[in-house]
Amino acid sequence: MNKKVVINNYEYEAMIIGTGQPAWLFMHGFMGSMAEYQDVQPKGTRIYLNLLGFGPSAQVVKPAQRFQWREQVNDLNELLNQLDIKKVNLVGYSMGARLALAYATVFPNRISKLVLESGTAGLATQRLRQQRIIADTKKAADVVKLGMQQFISEWEQLPLFNSQRLLPLVKQKFMHDQRVNQHSENVANSLYFFGTGAMPNFWGQLSFLHVPVTLITGVHDQKFTMINQRMSQQLPQVTWHQISHVGHNVHFEQTGTVTDILNNFATD
């Protein structure tokens, strides 16, 4: 079932599949959409969401400051209210994992279980955050200057996505088309207002997060393997899955494996 939810004059789009408990909410990564998660099908009610400004039919987000993390956390809470979901198993990948962690720190009582795939708790120092803001501001300018086609061509050469080049061509084309068809103004403003540098440092809050957490990373993603190793040492209730033969986007490369992890986590 397609569902549209209007929050503060923005129309969110979701796909709701399945019935019963638990309720899962899936949040994609940067330049993704709800479509990339839909082959991950754990038991229960599954809500696949297009995050603010993303998806093929997304409207231009005005004002651009709506992309700020606290605004999106409040939107997410209102979305759950409108869907009449009291508690949720929240699943986020990369950018979506950053939003999921932020939501869990603000509204922990609404989380049954938290799944962070290739996520981070932020940058630990102001100097690192400022350096990242500078880098993300340049990327945002490149989106406008180069156009989506060239920006995406360069983006897809990042080492983070090397393992995706081993996927079947039909899956590579799906991911490429999903990225290219985003609205450039939203992509730029997401980088500027919701990039990693614009996020708070959540490292100090991990030890106080008393909800069950599953971390998922790909073995070929060395950067996020190191980050998640540190996160796993600080979260009180955590299981960390390192998946062989894949990189950053584990659920897209190993859909069945991630589905099994979620089903097992739900029954723990």
C-alpha cells in the first residue's frame, strides 16, 4: 500500500507491506529511496520510507533548513504518530542510520529495536566536523555546477562503492538511475544541512542508549568497520554483524543475509 503523509507542508511517501508485529521502518541512504530496501522483507509490518527530499517524486524542500537533523527527527516522530505506531524497529543505512541514531537519542521510548547499517555516531571533534562541513559544502556546490549526471559519475567511483561494481548489471543500473533521478537542489541542501559534519557528536550518548542495537557492516568497508568496532564497545545492548564479500551497502548486496539478521534480531 502506498501511503502519503503530510508533515509541515511536505508530503512524505511510504510503502507499507505486510501485517502484524513487529513494525519495521526502513530509512535509505544518501541519494537513495524506499525502493532499494524493498527486497529486505522480515516478518511483520514493513514501512519503506522516502526520506525528506529524496525519491523520484520528491518536491523541492523549502526552506532548505528543513534538512537539519532535529527537524527530520521531529518529522519522523510525527510520521509514527500519523501511522499510529507506538514503538518501532527502526532500520537505517548510512545517512538513514545517522537519522535513526539521532531519533533514538531523542525518542528512545519509541524504539523497540535499532538497526544501524554502515552508520556512525558522528565526528568526535569540532575540528573534524568543520573539515567535513567544508568538504560537504564543496560537494553541494559540485552538484549545482556539474549537474547530476557528472556528479553521480564521480560519486560512483568512490572506493566505498567498489564492491557494487561486482553486482549484476541490472542492479548497478537500478542504483545509478536512483541516484541520477534525485532533485539536484535537494541533494545539495541535504549535503549542506544534513551531512556528517552538520550532525552532533553522539559518541558520548551511546553508553546511555538502553535499547537493543544491531550493527551491520561489510568486511570490504574498512572505514565503517573501524567506526562500528568502536561503537560496539560503547553500546550497552549490541550485536555486530560483519558481512563477508560486501562493502558499504550491505542490504543491497546481500539482501537475504540482512533479512535473516532482522528476523533473528526480532525474536531475540
